[in-house]
Amino acid sequence: VKTLFVAIMNHQAESDPKGKFRRASARIRRHMPSNLPTLLVLTDPDRTPDPAALALRMPPGTGFIYRHFGAVNRTETAIRISEIARRQRLCFLIGNDPELARLSKADGVHWAEADMTQSRHWKRSFRVMTTAAHSQRALAHAASLPLDAALTSTVFRSTSPSAETPIGRTRLRRWSQ
């Protein structure tokens, strides 16, 4: 993890939401490594009951992180999403399951913060590897590993049920130095 770039999109309704995404994506792209997507979508079984259907709606270049959390149908779902990802030109990552990522021919793995050190064993196996990092210490640890990006949250206030107390821009900037 070499660079920290935070993009903030205005959440107001717009008459051209696809255009808004394209413009934001173009701005972000100038600052990011070419192997990383400018938009990331993360799933979970509770809030994303049909992740394949969601993948079908994503624009090309989107990063799609399938977090199965042990779902019974995870292998079939991962293979289906992988096929969609190839057709839609998505960057497909499997959450914390390198074996399933390999089996489904995903582009990579998104590691849980507690398991990010495992990335060392898989560094030549995938095109992209990311991790969750929710503290300054975790970000520093991620920087020492063969990872392409670290995702941190919650930066801003959110109404999401899983959102914790936001860390804010100032603290995130301090963590990244």
C-alpha cells in the first residue's frame, strides 16, 4: 500500500448519475495505480442476498468484493460472479478466502484486517489483493505487506447499520502519513 487517495462524492440526486460516476472515476483514475478500480462494491449475505444480480448492474471497471461469510452456496455464487465479472470487465475479489478465489478464477482477495498477514503466502497468486484496515496501526502493517490497497471505514457519518463512529478526514490523513 503506497498511496492513500480518498474520493468524496456528493450524495445529492443528479439528473445524470452515470455521468457523475464517470466524471468522478476519471478524476480518481489520475491518482491511482492502473490495477485498482475506482469504484468498490462490497457485499455481505444479509444486505446483498443476490450478489450476482448486483454484479450485473455494475459498470465496467468496478471492483466487486464478494464477502460470503461462510454462505452455503458460496462456491456456485463465486463462480457465477466470476463469469459475470469477465463479461462486464469487473475486478473481482473474494473476501478472505484465497482458495475460493483461485477456484473461481477471481482477480484477487480482500483480506480481513486480522488475516492480512496471510497475503505474504499468496503474493504471486493474484492480480490484486486488498485488506481492511481500521486503525493507524493496521494501515502501517498493511504498508509492509504485498497489498495493493487498504480499505478503512467509517470515515464519514453514515446511516448504515454496520457503521461505527466515524474517524473523520483529519484522523485519516494523520494515519496515512
